[in-house]
Amino acid sequence: MRAVLGNGPRPRDIVTRKALENACAIVAATGGSTNAALHIPAIAHEAGIAFDIDDVAEVLARTPLIADLRPSGRFTARDVHEVGGTAVIIRALIELGAIDGSCLTVGGETMAQVYGGAALPGRRGGAESGKGHRAGWRGPRCSRAISALAARSSRSRA
């Protein structure tokens, strides 16, 4: 409510290039929708920030998969809730250096201040090292594309 009443940060204080990169990283870390590759640049455009599908692809490629969620993953949103919710994912990404904890939230605190105290559950797997599970493509038949690498491992999925 502080932001609505004019006492908090303004949208342009919150929607920064780093915040957009954070959004992409959270999508990548949770196996989120490739639709983000369209929506996040659209938000950037409205905010007057140069951030396109190539920027999205770069962030997706460097972000580890830490919450292997369905439809292509092993876990559900309920599983995330049961281990502490999105706060746990955000804290883990800050600690891994995959997102910038200095970005502001609507309440005026940084992400690190808000999520730094989230209780981390016992490990049920861990971050998959190396490149992310999304890929950006360029070629003669497509100018740009983002795809999920659903067949990235040989493990079976329920």
C-alpha cells in the first residue's frame, strides 16, 4: 500500500534491467514457461528498457535449474509451497549469485532483505550445474526462438 499511496518506490524504481534479468532467472530456475521470453521483453519495452529475446536467452542459459517443476519436471507448485514457497527459491538464487538481491521490492526493501531469512529445506536434489535448460536459437529459418530442452536427461518423468 505504501507504493500506492506514494510513499514507496515507483514502478520505474522497481522495473530495472537487473529486475528483468531476475525475472528471467526465476523462470529458468523453476522450469517456467517459455512465454516469459515474450512477456518480459514486452514489460521492458513499456518501461523504456532495452531488453530483448537475446537478453532473455543469455540469462536462461546461465541459470541453474533448482526447482524442476512440471509440466516437464518432477515437482509441482504444491511441492514448492510445502518446502517454504517462492521465498526459498529466491533465497537460493541470491545465494548462488543467479539473481541480484539488491533489486527493490514493492515494499521498498531489497530482495535480499525480504528473502534472505527464508528457511531453506533439506536438499531434495540440488542445482543442476552448467547451462540452463532453455536454449536460444538463431538460424536461416528463425530469426530468434527460445525452446525448452525437455529431453536434457535420460531420467523418466511421471
